Amino acid sequence: MMSNSMTVKRGGGMKSPLVQINSVGQAGVAFQVKGKAFQEGYLFLTPEMLRLFPFKEELSSIQFVDDAEVVYSAIYHKARGYMVCLTFGEWWEKHQMRDGDQIGIELISLAERRYRLYRVVLDAEKLAAKSDEIKMTMRSGGDLPIQYTSGNLEVLRKLISGDFSPYAETGLILQGEEMNARGDDQELMALTTCFGVSAYQHQLNTALSVIGRYNGRALLADEVGLGKTIEAGLILKEYLLRGMVRKVLILTPASLITQWQQELKTKFDLSFKNHNEITDWEQSDLVIASLDTAKSQKNQKSVQKVNYDLLIIDEAHKLKNKKTQNWKFVNSIKTKYLLMLTATPIQNDLIELFNLITILKPGHLSTLQKFKSDFLAERDKRIPKNSLKLRAMLSEIMIRHRRSDTMIKFPQRFVHTQAITLKPDEARLYSELTDFIRRRYFTLPTHNNPRGINRLTLILLQKLMGSSTQALKRALTKMISSNFYKDDFDESLKRLLDLANNVGMSRKTEVLLELLGNLNEKLIIFTQFRGTQDYLADLLRERGYSVSIFNGQLSQTEKEACIESFRNKNQILISTESGGEGRNLQFCKVLVNYDLPWNPMRIEQRIGRIHRLGQTDDVHIINLSASDTIESYVLELLDKKINMFRLIIGELEMILGNMHSKKTLEQIIIDIVTMSPNQEAMKRKFQTLGNKLEKALKVHQDITRAQEDIFNGND
């Protein structure tokens, strides 16, 4: 390596050197960045430099205590995402790190791998003989000896010779690039292309702030129901339009993948592939997957190889524990920009918040030891001391809006439950079917077998009975005609079918017709099953009602036509669960739950189609429930114990999460139904489950109050 010393001067004849070149050779260049220039952030280090780009200090003030405080810093190019990273290697670990400062080691390795970058490395090991000098230099906050490795010496020679624009012109270039990155014009190009979005001001402000002052890395922590998905979509679309993002990965719970896909398509015209639709992670630009799928043994290494431009994490509170594989995996993904979405960044204690921020911006809250010392109160781990200081630090990385902050008028939700008494023939059929399922359930395998029936089949029969006799008859007829079953089993099915054929119009159907006679509004009728949907559609059309049918069997074009027909012409939409995902039905304000899923999240999705941002009228939810049935017990749990129908959309999942059960609520309900020897035992078990739900609600309320104190309270 040549051992000469050169000085790069600013254009325009300015005397103070910007970069001191110590040596030049094929391996690269070693030089010093002068302290003032370092602070100004004008580092001309990009190998492909044809014009000058601004760099900005991004990771700073990460303090490790030895005899004095030492600052670990990095430079981040906001417009193009190049990073100049000062790393200290094993020497730093051996000479400076304490046990309590493990984050320092992680931060260094994170900065090395996270970005597609041109790295600047402090080779401290080779300079160990000058360790005193290095320590002194770093403590003084002055010049930092660093080594820059590049295969393109032509650019460096131009840099050395001063062959670039005069400084005044350079300043304009820097300003333009800065504005391009920050969106200082206060306009989003995305708004001119997203015809399916009616964004609120708080959502626009969030998008502009993330792209600007937050440099594309932020925790979006709005209260539930304020549209964090829309905020993320606006940011994503804007980055794509500006050409700053190409490869995007969205990680979300498996249950929300379809909803995300549909919303991104209908609102932002973005076609994301889910993990089942891709064969090569590196070749797929827009991907949405569940966290469990992405981190699986099959996919983990493939995901980690990709250099993503933008990573979006939904339900980010599931990364609250740094020791979990979820946290470690997400922390290993290479990405330039990162959005983390959660309404509950704190659930149990402040360390969860620290762990989330560590993924997002390592070291922003200092080391764990210092964070505990500065902010953790002994009396309650959810309530910080020095809360004003913590709020100030969080404001640099987190955006949170409350419903009361937005000035948005949220319509009321009125819930009407029609308790129905089954007719004698219906009650007999219901009782015999339930007894049959209890007797047979544990004699069958959990999955398919050559005889064609399993436990899930029996549970399906129970749910069909809770929906309509017509849906049950369709299923029983199909099972009997298949000739799969043993004689005694077949006889039981035939007995149930005979009972079903003796049932005339159900009392629930009569109540529905009475309701329709008193309503002059558009309304949606939700059911879980096609058999019930077909029956109701035929019945209502016979009585002169204009009806649209929506289900998963329709093509995309047919679905759009169905919604438009309901919007512009028909009075009634009968929809299966597929209508509860990703569809804007806010022009309607009356919803009838003709049957009730045992999975409460499905019920919430139904309600969320009409009672959400954008709804201007009060909403009416009508539940049809037969007394002394499983559906009535489920309804009592959800309505009486946790006030589900009065919760904000999104709160239910947080409450259920506080039960800390490995089983879903639906699985727990199935266990109760199948393991109870009789009706009384089943009622007692539902009461016990109700008590657990009440406790989960109490925990949720405590968490909500704690977060209000942290993010919005007074110190």
C-alpha cells in the first residue's frame, strides 16, 4: 500500500480539509474524517459517486461507561440508504466492554450486517499498539481514524483531485437530496395513485414524519382502530413511487395475511405474494408471510440472505422478549427501512419496550443496564421514573395517536340480541345431535381416515346445527350418500336426517323475517355456511327482497360486481366469512349475525366491515341466538364477560392474548363441548371460562392505563 498523505479540500477554494487521505492502494484508502466535517455530515465516500449525496448521523450517543463515556456513531445516507459504519471489532470487546454492556457487541454486529452498505471499519486490533492514542482520540470527540475499503479507486482519485462541483452547487444538490428523502414539500405522491384510500390527517402526518425525520424506521403505536395498516400502506407506496424501495417483506400473524393482501390490493393497488405463492425469496419483490413461516427451518436462511428495502412487522408486541426465536430472527433480517406496528408496545414491563426499540434502532435507549437504572421504577415495572425524559426519547422513534387526539367523530355501536326459543322439533334435533357427538367424538381420529370421518367432521355438524337446519340437512345427506360409514354410524346419521326433515321453518328464520319487515335499511346478513346462505337467499327472494350473494367461490370480478350491486341497488347482502375480510362496506350500517362463530375474532372481523374509520352513521349489530345452545353460551361469554360488542376493533385480540393459553378460544370451546358429559357440566365449564376472560379483560385495562401514563401522562 502506498504511504503518501493527501488532502481533499472543499470546492470553492475553502481551506479546511474535508477528508484527510493518509494512504492509497489497491486494498482501499485509510483516512481521517475531521471532527467538524464529521458533524456536518458531508462524507464523499460512495464508490459510484457522480454527484454528492448528504449523509446524516443516525446512530449516535450510544454510551458505554469505562473511565469516561465513549460514543459509538454511524453515518446514514437518508436518500439512498448507504451507511458508513464505525465498528470496533474484537479489540473493543476485549478492552472496553463490560458484562452489562452486551448490547454494544450486538449493536456493532447489527450495524455490520443490517444494511446494504459500503462499510467503514476501524481496524482497532491492528492499531492496538496505539490503543492509548485511540482511546484518547475517541474520548475527545475529535478525529476518528477509519479505514475505507473500495474497489473503485477512480472515484477516490476524483475526490482527491477535487474534480467535483463547486461547494455552493454541492450545497444545492445536498439540499435537493435531503428534501427528496424527507418529503419536505409536505405532499405524498401516494395520494394521487391510491384511489381506495381516504386518509385522515393523522395518517398523512405519520407517513410524512416516517419518511422525513424518522428516516424510514419507526414504531407505529396508534391506539386500536386508528388505521395503522393505512399508515404503513401509505409509507410503503410512497417509497415505491420515489424509487427508494423495491424489495419489501411484511410479517404478520397467519390469520391476517389475507386481510393484508386484500387491503394492499384494493387500497394501494399493490399485489403481494404470500409465502405459498413464492418459490424463491430472493427473486420475489413484494412478499407477505407469517412470522412462523418465515422463521421456519425451511425458509429462515433464505429470508436472511435477502437485502430488503423495507420490512413491516404487524403485531410487533409479539417481539417483546429478546430471548425468543421470534426476536432473534427478526433482528437478523437485513433491511434499510423498518416499520413496527402495535397498539401495545408495553404489556408487562418496560423491558418489552426496550427490546422492541433495540430491533428498530439499536442503542437508542442506551444499554439495558443504563435503561433500567434511568427508567425502571421498583414499585411497578410498567410505570417509569423520569417519564418526561423517556417520552422525549420515544418521540424520536415512536408515533402514537390517541382517538381523542384525532378529533375524529366515531359513530356509536348499538347491539341488539334476539334470544330465541327453539321449537320442540328443533330442540329434539339439537339435543340428539349434541349427544351423538359426545358419544362418538373420542372414538374417532383427529384427522382423515379411510372411513372419511373424523372429530372435526362432528364439530362441523354441531356448528351447522347452530346455523340452520337446512345447512345440517345438506351435510347429512352428502355424508350418507357417500357410503363411507359403518352400519351403526350410518343409522345414526339417518336418524338425525329424519329429525331434520321434520323441522319446518325455524324460529330463527321467523325472527329474521319479522326484523326485515320493520327495517327500511340496507343490511348485511352474515353466516358461516353456504348451505345457510343459499337457503336464506332463496327464501328472501321469494318474498320480494333484492339480495346480493358474497362468498369465497366468486371470482375477483364477481366479488367487485356483487359489492357494487349491493351498494347501488340491492337491499340485502348475504355473506359468508370471506366477506369479513378486506372489504369496505361502510355504506351499510346494519349487520345481522344469523349465526355466531365460536372464534370471536371472526365476529370482530364481521363488525369491522361496517364499524371502522370512515363510517359516518351509528351502527346496529343484531345477534340471533337460540337459548340453551352452545352459541348462546359463547355469546354470553363475549357479551357479558368482556363486553366484546362494545370493544374497539382490535382490542379483542389483546384481551384474548392475556389468557396466555396455548389453545385458541375456539379450541377451548370445542374441548368444553366434547368433554362435558351433560348440559349442566357444560354450563359450569363455560362459567369457569368466563371468569378467566374477566381476568384477561382486567389485565388489558391495567395495561391500557399504564400506557396512558407512560405516553401521555404527567410526570
